[in-house]
Amino acid sequence: MRTVAVLGATGSIGRQALDLIERHSGSFKATVLTANQNREALYDMVRAFHPEAAGLVVEPGELPEDVRFCDWYFGEDCSERALRAHRPDDCLAAVVGIAGLPAVLTALETCERVLLANKEALVTAGDLVIEKARRLGKMILPVDSEHSAIFQCLQAANGNRPRRLILTASGGPFRTWDKEAIRGATVEDALGHPTWRMGRKITVDCATMMNKGLEVIEAHHLFGMPEQAIEVVVHPQSVIHSMVEFEDGAVIAQMGAPDMRGPIGYALGYPARLSYGAKPLDFAKTQITFEAPDEARFPCLKLAREALREGGSAPVVLNGANEAAVGAFLDGKIAFGDIAVLVEKALQKVPGRGIETVDDVRAADLAARFETRKNLGKT
């Protein structure tokens, strides 16, 4: 029986992880559940899973009597305090954005394995996170479908060195739209992802293709590959989740129906695989096509690559500006096309700096958000 903390339990990844834990209740127990502010959903999860601890970033006025049996933690550091007190075997880090970084670092100290769904932790502090994992001898198992696919493909390397990582992208809802139409897209348009069902922020990131740019940075840190050896190809059917090309020319791809329970289950059960009632692929009816990403229509992908090449605080600024801009778009304050413009301005205006500590990350992130807020309405 492995004990599991699910951070970001009420989000899309958290809910699907708990579905897997319930399906395999003889092997896993959710002992820590935390969320941001969706308290009613978290209360229901506490009632269903009976964890040892639960936490909310936004403290409620009063806890219902029937959920008081477990330890409760409140505030921005509720996940970190719950992890230190209860020390589960595994931590599924599924908090959205840079807000999840402190919990990832704490999980490396307190848990045997970190199941990483929070790509921003590596985008903003990849060197710090990877160095800490190495120093403590802890395993980071990727949960993003693309990085899980690459990790699975690499299991077949058997001494054959990887030459190229190929991340697949669906192309999002605007794959066939022209540049002017994309600029004026509505929130409803942006949230209409054709193949995956995810939270609002990551769905917008998929629409701008910033998500794929962040994944390039994540892959660089997870697998130690240089930026130029990480390629992106648009694959609208989302059947091939990513590929690895090896030095002998062989290309191994990981395929499956677009269901996040696959990569979550692979990380949770590794090295075993967990069944979850996956829909089988009908190859006779399955098309597999590819096309190159268009960086003129989707400039966020180019900006992410440039930030990775620049290094230092540039990826932190990229992420902070993007989080602020996406939030403004979802609040109806800016146009969809302004997201990339605001991110580019922040990268140009915020001075670069080295990243040696988490405080350096916080400083660069705050500077990026300040610059982005200053430019709202000026694009």
C-alpha cells in the first residue's frame, strides 16, 4: 500500500488521479489532499477518501463537522506543512503555475517520489529542482502526457542514445485559423480544445501553443537534452503522445487514446502499469498526420525557445508574464492576441539575472508580473 499526496486535488489532474486511486484502492491510499479554494469539492473528496490531512489555500469560515476527523492546514503553504507532517510515499504535484514550486521542493525532501504535473516548477527553477532531486536521490516521474511518453520510450533505449525528442502538439482550437482571426478569439473559443479536457489556464496555453513551449523547457530539464534536439510537431489526432529518435535512426513512439489517466497511472504505478478502462484504438479508423508548427501565428512557441536559449531568469519571466497575461485574458481585460505581445514585452524589458536560489525565482517572477500589469491596455 503506497500512500499518496494529491496537491491540486480538485483540478482536472487531481480528480483523475483520485479516480485511479479509487480503482486501485488495494494498492494506493490518498493520505493528503489539498486545493486552492474549491472547498466544497475538497470536502466531498475528504468524505470519500478519508485522508490523514487536507488543506486549502483560502481558509473557509468554518469546517463542516463531518470533515473534521483529519488534520487541516490553511494558507499558501498548506501543502508544504501537510507534506512535512504526514510524509506520504508519493506526491502528485498538480498545482497550477509557479504557485506549485514550493510544494515540489518540499515533496523532494519528504516523499520517496514526486509525480510531476506542475511543469512550471521546472520551467522556472529547473536547475534547482533537478539538482535537489539528484542530491537527495529522489525520483521525478513526469505526468504531462508528452513527457510521460518520452520517459516510456526511453525505457526501450537499452544503451541506444537518444538523438532527438519529438513533442507532439494537437495544434489547439486555432490550428486552422488565420492570424487575424486568432488575435480576436474569445475566451469561449480558446477553451474549446479539440481533443483534451483540462483546466482553464492550461487550455488557453494550448491555444497559444505556449504550453508546448513550456514543455520544451521542461523536457530540457527532465531529460538533459539541448534545446536544438527537442522538436515540436503538430499531430491533430493526439494519438501519438511523443516520440524519441535514437542514434541508430530508430524512432519509438508512445500511442494511446487522449486520456490523462494513462500518464497519471504510469507515474503512480511505475514500474507497473495501471488499468483504467482505456478506450482501445481502432487503427482502421485512426488517421495519423503531422504538420510543422506555425510560429508566425503562434509566436509563444518561439518566445519559449528563445527564453530557454537565453537561460538565467528568462524562463521565469516568460512564465510569470504568461500567467499574468492569461489571467487578464480570462478576466476579459485583454484580447487573445495580446498574450504573446505582453510576454514578449516582459522578456525585452525585465533585466536578466542569474537563478541561484528560490528567492531569485520569486524576484524575477514578480518583476515579470509587474511589467505585464503595467502594459495591460497598451498593446
